[in-house]
Amino acid sequence: MTMSEDSNSAILDSVANITEGCRLPVRMGISSDWPLAEIISIQENDDGRTFYVHYIDYNKRLDEWVGEDRLDTRKIQYPRGDLGSTTTGLNTGINTPKKLFTNPNSRPSSPVLPGPMAEAITGQSVMAALQQKQQKNRKRKLESEAVCNSSTNCTPEDERRSSVSGDLNLVDGQQAVPRQTGSLATHTDDHAITRIKNIRMIEIGRYRIKPWYFAPYPQEMVNLECIYICEFCLKFRKSRKCLERHVQKCPFKHPPGNEIYRKGIISVFELDGRKNKLYAQNLCLLAKLFLDHKTLYYDTDPFLFYVMTEYDAKGYHIVGYFSKEKESSEDYNVACILTLPPYQRKGFGKLLIEFSYELSKFEGKTGSPEKPLSDLGLLSYRSYWKQAILDVLISLKPQEGQEKPMITINEICEQTSIKKDDVISTLTNMELINYYRGQYILSLGKDLIESHKKCMDIRKIRIDAKCLHWTPKDWAKRGKW
């Protein structure tokens, strides 16, 4: 036996010994990188073994089934049996177990480069030094954010590839180019089974979409090649023929509930989770396919749902939605928020966020989204907060007898309805809050102002408060929902 045959034999033996919970470098399907991945599940088939892997420090939407040829078996980390993680490896992305065994033929695999570390935000006591530092940092930030802000939904890792056949668009969310620093927010499940995508494809309207995450659809739907969903009532069927028969009888051409906003082709419908329970439950199931952290499926009674649609001759097509509690002790104005993949990077994400804050303005409250946010949601909210706050600051005029305009944090909150903590964190993240000669000051550079104006020019669709016809309800006085 030659040396090369010995080496191959060692690799094959290692593949046979791989169990659930093992970690090793795996070639990512959408790139040539070999990040560290955890084996979540193993299947035996006629062609050999296939492995469901989770790439450590990457969003779970990139999890996938891989063959043996994509495993680097020269550097395997076996699970720690004494830590109770021999089968499920539930601590993915939290605690990396110590390496107990390394194949003798191991070699350094392609490393995963960490993302750029955020610089510490510190105040300067000397204005000149402060401005010099800010100009340097802002120039770097503006260059990196130019692409993000040009797509009004600010989701850089969601660049999708679409192919059109007839009037059916295939949206492959799984083929998204990953953000190399991984997820901004870490979420874990209690059960290993919920970590594996169980739906292969859905068809809703003229779009076919590959789901990103597990969703608890009925078991008889899981093994189908595609689930067919009515885009008006969101009921799901096993085949296109069944869906066609349903559409002929479906009484809806828009979401049930009250239309509270309409401008141009954009409409928003308000639904009560108790009165429209079936639609709300189907909406939550659909949303779970694209929201990893979402846990609400059936208990919809305490929630209101705001569904944004786009109108054409066939009806009102769902674009996205957000839900909010009828009564929130934490002043949350959003519980879950989602823009469907075909409509992402078109400004609808920010439009949904802007609409939620318009409702807060009508209520006379400040609001904040429920935490934790998904990574894409966090990016969108940060971008919206920044633009909303800069709108207020740039429009300020100095009062009589003042050299420069003055404003308090509370006044920013009142004008934007953004909660105080979110205003402070946004200003800090933008490096605008500084301490100088015994007082806090905000300084806006010309480059920041110009960049903001360009971003606002790109945002073609905005919420017009005059088109919102809605009266807030005091749910505490209404007794049962």
C-alpha cells in the first residue's frame, strides 16, 4: 500500500467515527472558506453519509446538509462526554469544548478570520483633538455604511440570487452571502430537532422561497418538496392543484382586519390575534421560517398584527408584518417584525419600523422593539434610529440669543418616539456624544450631514402620517381581549 493510500484510509476511518456533536472544518457551500462547524445530525443513504452542520459563529440560516467530501477530517474535535454533549451539542456558539483528540495527520485548516473589532468610544476634553478623531472614524464608517444605507433595508448579508421562470420567482435565501463576522445576536433552542430545517421550499404568490429555519408545520407537510401557501389567507396546501382549487373558493383578496393606512399601492391592515386567530397563527408559522428567535405560534390572543401589503389588480400581496402586545409593561411597540425575502433590500423593512413609531406617536408614547432582535432586525433598527435622530438634529435652528441650537435627549425622544435608551446607544455608537468643559455636546460633521442627505434621497417610500387613520385603544380598560 502506498503512502497516499494510507492517508486516504486514515481519513475514511475518521469519517466513519464522526458522531453528532463533533466539530471540524467544513467547506461552506457558498464560498471557499473552511470555517469550524458542528455536526448536528447524520443520515445514511445509498450514496453514503450526509451531515447536517452548523457553522460556528455564523447565522443558522446558513446551516446545511453536506457530503463527506466537504469535511476536513484532519482536525476533529470530539464532544466532551462528561459535559453531556455527546449527541446534541446544544451549546453551539456559546462554549467551545476543549479538543480531546486530534487526528495524527492533522494540519492547520483554513482559518476563520474574525471581524474588525469595534473601537472604544471615549470622550475627549479638547475639542480640536475630538474633532480630528471623529473625522477619521466617520470617514471609515461612512465608507463601510455607504452600501448598507443605499439599500434602505440595511441587510448586507441578505444579497440573494433570483431566477425567473415565467412569472414564478425563485428566491434562494440559503444561498445568501454570509456576513463574515457571524450573527450579531445569539439565540439557542432547547431541542436539537428544532435546529434542523424541516421545510425544503414554499411557494407563496409568484415566489418560491427556500426557508432559513425550522418551523412547526404539521408532520404531513414536512416531507413534501414544496408547501403551497395562499398569499391572501395564508392557508397551506400540499400541491399546486390543491392551492388552485382553494384560491377559487378563497373569499379574501387582502388580509382580514381593518385597513388603517393606504398611500399609493402600499396598505397596512390591523388584525386582532383573538378575532383573526387562524390567520394570525398561519402568519406566525410563515414568519418562523425566516425568524430564528421567534417562539410565538398559537397563543396569538394578546397580540395585534400589522400586515403591510402591495396592491395590484390581483389583490393585496403581503410584503411583511410586525406584531405588538396589546398591553406591554416594557413599552415595546414591536414584538416580531419581518420583511419577506422577495421584498428585502427594497425599503420595506425601514417602512415597517417607521410605521411602528408612527403608531407610538399617535399613542403619545416612546417605544422600543422587544429584545433580542434578529441580526438583520438589529441592523435595520440601528440604521433607522440613526436616520430618524439625524433628521431631528439637522433640522434644529438656534433660538434667539443662542450661538448654536440646543436640544435634550428627552426632546429627541418626544419628536421621534424612540425610547431613551435607544437614542443614547445610537448617539454613542455614532460617536456624537462628547463631554467638553463640563457639559455634553453633539457635533455633526459636514461629511455625516451629506451622507445622511444622500441616504434620505435614496429612500423613495416613506410613511405619510396623514394617510394613517387609526385610534389607539386602551386595552387595560377593555377587560378581556
